[in-house]
Amino acid sequence: MRILMIGDVVGSLGLKTMSVYLPKLNKLYSPDAIVVNGENAAGNGRGIGKAIAREMFELGVHCITLGNHAWGQAEVFDFIDEEQGIVRPANFPVGTPGQGFTVIPTQAGKLTVINLMGRTFMAPLDCPFRKMDEILEQVPTDSCILVDFHAETTSEKQALAWYLDGRVSAVVGTHTHVQTADERILSKGTGYLTDVGMVGPYDGIIGMERSAIIKRFLTQMPVRFSVAKGRCQFNAVLIDIDKQTKKAKHLKRIRIDEDTPLIS
Amino acid sequence: MRILMIGDVVGSLGLKTMSVYLPKLNKLYSPDAIVVNGENAAGNGRGIGKAIAREMFELGVHCITLGNHAWGQAEVFDFIDEEQGIVRPANFPVGTPGQGFTVIPTQAGKLTVINLMGRTFMAPLDCPFRKMDEILEQVPTDSCILVDFHAETTSEKQALAWYLDGRVSAVVGTHTHVQTADERILSKGTGYLTDVGMVGPYDGIIGMERSAIIKRFLTQMPVRFSVAKGRCQFNAVLIDIDKQTKKAKHLKRIRIDEDTPLIS
Amino acid sequence: MRILMIGDVVGSLGLKTMSVYLPKLNKLYSPDAIVVNGENAAGNGRGIGKAIAREMFELGVHCITLGNHAWGQAEVFDFIDEEQGIVRPANFPVGTPGQGFTVIPTQAGKLTVINLMGRTFMAPLDCPFRKMDEILEQVPTDSCILVDFHAETTSEKQALAWYLDGRVSAVVGTHTHVQTADERILSKGTGYLTDVGMVGPYDGIIGMERSAIIKRFLTQMPVRFSVAKGRCQFNAVLIDIDKQTKKAKHLKRIRIDEDTPLIS
Amino acid sequence: MRILMIGDVVGSLGLKTMSVYLPKLNKLYSPDAIVVNGENAAGNGRGIGKAIAREMFELGVHCITLGNHAWGQAEVFDFIDEEQGIVRPANFPVGTPGQGFTVIPTQAGKLTVINLMGRTFMAPLDCPFRKMDEILEQVPTDSCILVDFHAETTSEKQALAWYLDGRVSAVVGTHTHVQTADERILSKGTGYLTDVGMVGPYDGIIGMERSAIIKRFLTQMPVRFSVAKGRCQFNAVLIDIDKQTKKAKHLKRIRIDEDTPLIS
Ligand SMILES: [Fe+2]
Ligand SMILES: [Fe+2]
Ligand SMILES: [Fe+2]
Ligand SMILES: [Fe+2]
Ligand SMILES: [Fe+2]
Ligand SMILES: [Fe+2]
Ligand SMILES: [Fe+2]
Ligand SMILES: [Fe+2]
């Protein structure tokens, strides 16, 4: 099974960028499943609304994952319980709307997508390690398993990946909006990448307009952030999983921007 | 001018790994200056002692930068004030032992190396942005300038880099121990990489023994960390700077491990 | 000199509560100066507007101090530079609008009021300890000195108070909205109280409506906070300072609510 | 039922101070149960060892509660599972040694003591609110219930108290080492005090030697902390509970030091 996992899509520019490259990548790589982190897809970079989610599905996305900005748009509560293709962090408190994982049928078999959030320098959610133990008892045994671990620190991300090594097909990180260069397959077969990176403005600061963020650091005053404009970037990772063993066979990072254009 | 910037060297294994690859990289790339982050070079991964610093210089390192673990070894206070080749974060409080930047003579001209620490999720040091403004007034105008920004978040790293765009030759990040894949040259000529990555154990968690770290996440109990053993990795970045303009011309990431061996 | 220091006034109810008790306390205690923390005085509990500041001054307040919510109301920038009776944390970054301390003439002589913010679990401002050293060189030597240290932790508050012992008349804390019972005079004569407490709703959670705050803790979802309604409380401290030595002679805590009514 | 709840006992001086005042308070107030927070009772202020726990029980303590320093002494693991009179935070991860609550027989009936830890600015433990819901289903219905909520912020402490209002006899806070002046009985009968305060050095910073702590704030360097010496303080609260309703009838704060000596 081949999965195209796309990192945090930021703002309208992010959505537009995705719509430009997805067809090309589909042609180039023919993924069986497309998963995208949509926690910043709303126009202001916080959360996701119904129209945007629908647009993503129409572009061919099979599953949308979320993160700390899951509830950035109030309208999300109107559709998250009905939508089988959206997952929010599974370790949100018991009783939280939405689901933490979902099983997607693909032409290469079942794919379970699990969304999880870290706790270091983030909200005090339920333990992501123990939550994974719980979830793995419910996942169909004939399924490939992809974990989107939305977390801040490299140590928590690596720790979870090693904790799950051999028990899931791949663990990929999101949230920092910067792609890491450490793609690998761990000892027992789990594919790993600390962060997939983002999709959206290339010349912002993690996608947001620069001057406001710099002003915040300089003055420590409250500042209104908005999504940056201009040139764009696309970051993703292609994960090949062995159909028999459900282990990762290969990870290929994808980075597209003016400095590293897509050569197709 | 060509600089080889090497990320956080972790423990004895890190030092040994560096001693293995440095000669090969010297032969391959002939850098004019070698800079290495040494904040984790002590045997226990915290700080750096005199013998290790000396060994690094003997391996050909021109400058050692530090970070939040700067004071991990008490003996550092015995030599940091005398040692012109070591810099600790320049935004430590006024009166702190050691220096925040240094000017290194190379065969390609002067190189000023500045060490700086972020504040997001870290100690409340002096403002790194304002400190840079101060330092840049003292730096020789005929000098290339390399900033090692030891920080946790991608937003603070990108913000500082854009703040300094056109005013320094390059800003590279350290501290997360994971190399990022976003090397680029900003609009006004400053080279940038969010994190260089680490040198040392390949199968640890940011270089440390896995079971202790995982136990800590699972139990929230105090746990003794030690540097991991086994296979190793080497991460660095090669920065080419234009001698006339002092702007960056090219950045090349270097990642060496069993999955991505050095082909020389 | 007798100072009445009133803790964080929260919302319209806080202002009304202050207007009820201030005349009574004036009659009872005849303070020479009235200082009040106004960082939560706006209707929504964030910041302070011009009309409210004016109302406070008309009630007899001599000086308004602020804190982390200093910029909660955008209109504050319209008057903070002109208003001699308002101070914002002195360790905000250089260039911040407003002033960090002010000298108030009273019938018992000069009173310098300094506002300062802690950094533990708060924004990375300039060092409050060093900033005090700086300010104390500028304060008139024939002035009593009151420090409002707006900070989260007891350790940082106690540390600053001991650091300033004998150099200022009193250090009182604000920000936690709960009065502490540890009023005392330190070894060299500085009066100290870890927190003055708040003025406003008695049955809220630090002044805010309970259900929203509890929902936030339970669900970790974003929640809109508003100032609570109903019964009210008034917390302050009365500080007597020796005119000659400028040292504290006595601190008397004032707590007024239905459980501990004002007996006049 | 009358409970004497004593705040964080710090170091040997804390233990000695307790041994001085406990007999006097017993004579004065004749409590039915004595509960003490022992998380800092070891000589270095971190954790508690077997000998000290035994000494406390011999002084008449019925129950020892803990907090973030629960595991400060490695030997605690040797006896915590056997000791019915010690409780550690109940919301530590499932599988943690020790117990989160205990039922103590007193001459005035059963008393259940529950220890709980906050999460704001602390470790990401299980949700203390939900954990209380769980525990309250297991507590004997004919029992008075005392909660020691070891937490940093006033908002989390007040929130939990209001969440439990009418369901437990009293919620008292520990951890800040400073007694608050807000004792009260909430609307539905739960007694509440934000923090009980500490027992031990009076002239330290939250019980620790001042110069090291001030040096830490000034230099941001690692510093070795030790328990302060000299004069001492004793802080506690006396809680009267109605035997029939199990609701609080009265809370009386106790503060003893040279400025506020015990008058017996
Ligand atoms: Fe994101
Ligand atoms: Fe995020
Ligand atoms: Fe490091
Ligand atoms: Fe570091
Ligand atoms: Fe406040
Ligand atoms: Fe505040
Ligand atoms: Fe404590
Ligand atoms: Fe504690």
C-alpha cells in the first residue's frame, strides 16, 4: 500500500497549493490513500470548516487529521460526528466530539489512520502512549496503520515511534510545520518521520505573516496573526507499506517550492 | 568561505563519530571553518569538559557553540573565560562567564560565530532579537557571520532568521537533535536551516537511551537518562558564503547513518 | 505614610465593589495613597479603558498598576503615555509604551510606585531583579517605594522581596487573585505580602464565570470566559511606612465578603 | 469531626517544628484526625523516607499526603505499597506504586483522604476532575472526605473545589508553601482553602536557602538548592465537619511564627 501523507495545510493558500500539486503527485506516484493534516486549513489558519473539508475530499483526500487547532472553527462541531473521513487527536478527553481513528478502505486493503497529540509543551491530554495501547486492540488486524502524531518536541515524537515500533506501519509527526530529514524504518519495521512539514506560504513564519510574529517576539504584546501571502510550498511524505507484513518498506520525503521545484 | 556546521555532539559516541567522519568530510569538502555544537559532548550528555573541548580542537574544530546544557559540567567555569574558540548563548544574563560570540580567522577571511538561545519553552534569557542588534554593531564589518540559534520551536527559529535576513551570512538552528529538510537562502541572502541535527547514537531518543525516556513518558516519574549505545549518526550542514557580499550562496545538508551512508 | 494597596479589580462588578468600600475604608483608615491593580478592570476582565481609569482616579485612586493583561484593551495605547498615574510592568521590553514607575506626591511625602512582572510560567520579559537595580538608581532618595510584583509563583515573589529587602518600603504581589496570609516585615525592613487578592465576584473562579472555566479543564477545548456575576469580595492591604526610615512598620490585610464582612 | 491539616513539611527543620507545635495544638484543639503533606520532609526537601514517615506517625499523624516530589527519595518505593497511611496523587498514571486515597478510622467516624495533583504548569497526569468522579464512586458513603489538591494555580484549585462542592467535606490546596487567606465554605457545603502553607524555615524562599534561589533567578544557571536554616514557621488549617451531613461547618487557619506566635 502506498500512502501520501501531507502535512499541515495552512489557509486558503495551503488549500490552493494542494489542489495544484495533488493531481501531479497522483500521476507521478499513484498513492492508494491520501491523508492530510487539516488543522490549519481555515482561512485564518485555525481549524477547518465544512466547505474546506468537502473540497479536500473532492480533491481525492481519503482522511483528514487534526491537532491542537481542531476546534478553531466553531462549525466543526456540526459535522465532525458524522464525517467518517475526519479524525481528531484520539487522546482528547473521553466524551470529546469526533473520533480518534478511522478505518479507510483502499484498493490495497484497509488503512487505519490514528491521530494523536503530544503533551510536552501542549495541553494535558490523556497519555498518548497508553491511548495507543487501547486503540491497537480495536484496530482490524488486517489493516495497515498510520499514526499522525501532532506534537511539539522531537523527544516525544521519537519516543512514541519507538514505543510503537513493529505495532504500526508508520508514525509521522505534524505540528512544527517544518519537514525533518530523518525518514527511516525503525528496527521492527515501523516507518518514521519526525515532521512532515506544511503546505502553504513559503515566505511566512510557519505559514503566518512575518511582521506580526516578529513584533510579538520583540514586544511581547498581543498581536493578531494572519496567514501569509505570496509564494508557496508543499511538503509531504510517501510511505510504501508491505501488504503482507503491514511493515513500512520505504519512505520518500516530498518538498516542493521555488528552491526545490517538482520535476515530473 | 565554506563552513561545516556540525549539530549537537552527544556523549562519547558522538565525539567518536565526529572523529570518524571529520577527516573524510575534510577531504571531500575542504571547509574553511568547522563549527560544532558541543553542549552535549560530555560522557553523560550534559555540558562539556576541558579534555573533550581540547579533543575537538585537535580534530580541527575552529569553534564550539553551546546551549541550555552549557553549564552541565562544573569544570567548564575553569576554562570558558580563557578559551577564545568557545561561545555560549550571547543572551545569557549580563555577567555570565564566557563570551557570546567570537571572531575566527580562516584562510578565506574572518568568520564571526554567534551563539544564541531561544526563549519559547526555555529559560527567560535576554531577548535574542535585541541581543543580535547589539552584537551586530560590534562585529567586524569584513566578517562572515554564522549564528547558531539553539531553540525549541520552529516559529522562533524562523522569526529570528527572517529578522536577521541580509544582516548575517547564515542562521542555523540546533537543540532538537533532528535535522530539518528546509535549507534555503532567504530573500536578502541569509542562509537558513531550522535544525542541523545531532551527532551520536542513531537508535536512541534524541541520543539518549530509549527505555528510560519511554518510562518517563509512561510513568511521569523521575528517571536517570544516559547516552544510548550502538549505531551512530552524523548530521551537519555545509554553507558556502560569498567572500565579497558575505551572503550565503549554497547550503548542503549532510546526513550520515546506516540508512544513508557517506558515499565518498 | 499609609498606603492602601488594592488587588486586581475584575470587571464592572470589581469597579462597583471598589466604589462601595473605598469611602468606608477611607473613613476608617485615612490612607495617604491608594494604589490599585487595574489589569482586569475592563468589562470582559482583560485590560483597562480610559473611562474606567478615569473613574478610578475620581474615586480617589492615586496610582493604577497593571500586569499581563496590560494590553487587553486596544484603547490603552491612546492614553497610557500621557497618564502619569498609570504604570505597566517596568520589565516589559525597551520601547514599550507607558512607564514602569511613577512618583506620586502625597501629604506624607513622595511615594514611588513600581510595577513589575514575574517570568516563571509567564512571558520572557527582561529580568525583574536587574530591572529593579536599574530603577532604584533613578528613584528620588526621599521617597517611599512600593513594588507591585505581578507574578505567578510564590518562589519568584519571595525571591524578589528578599532581593529588595531594605531597599524598598514594601513588595506586594498581585495576579493570583487570592489573598495570601503571610504579611510580614523582612529582616531589613521591607514589608511583604505574596498576594493582595482581587476585587470583584466572590463566587467565580478567580473572578470569572465558573462553568466556562470548569468546562475548559474538563474538555481542553477553547472556551469563552466572562466575568462572573453575583456576590462580591474586596481584598487589599494597608501598609504603614515610617516617614524617616522609609521602612515598613505594619501591614494589615483587608478581606471583605459576606463570610468576613467589614465591621466599621 | 475535626481535622488538622498541616501543609508541606520542609526538611528536618520542618519535622522538628511540627514536633514542637503538634502537642500544643492537640491540647488546644483536640483534632480527631491529623493529616500532613510530607512531600518535602526529607532532609534535602525532596520526598520522604521511611524513618521520617514513621516519626510523623509517632507524632500522631494519621495520614501523609504527597505531591510532585513524591518520588524524591528512592526508598519510598520500598514502603509505599504497604503503608496504609500514605497517599500519593491519585491521578498519577495507572500502575503507579502506592494509593491515591485511603480511609482512616477516627473516633468521630471514617475519614477518606484523597491526594490529587494539578496539571497547569505541572506534569501531564490524568485529569484530576474525572479522577475524582471515579474515586467518589468507591468512597464509603458514611465517610467524611478531605481532598489535598497539590497544584500550582489558584484557578485550577478553585475550579476543582467548585466542581466538588457538596460532594466532599473539604478541598484544601498545598504546593505553593504560602498560606492563603481565603478559607470559606462553598455554596453546597464544601470547605475550601487555596493553600495551607508550609512548615519549616521562616526566612527561606518557600523553605529553601535564599542565596541559591536568588542566584538561579539572576543567572539562570543550575544551582544546588538546600533547605534553609534559622527561624521556623508552622501553617495548618483546622476543619470542622458535621458528622451527619459530612459538610464543613468551619475552617480556622493556623499560622505560627515569630511575627504571629501561638497564644495558648
Ligand atoms: Fe499546524
Ligand atoms: Fe498544531
Ligand atoms: Fe542538544
Ligand atoms: Fe539543547
Ligand atoms: Fe489579574
Ligand atoms: Fe495577571
Ligand atoms: Fe511542597
Ligand atoms: Fe509540590
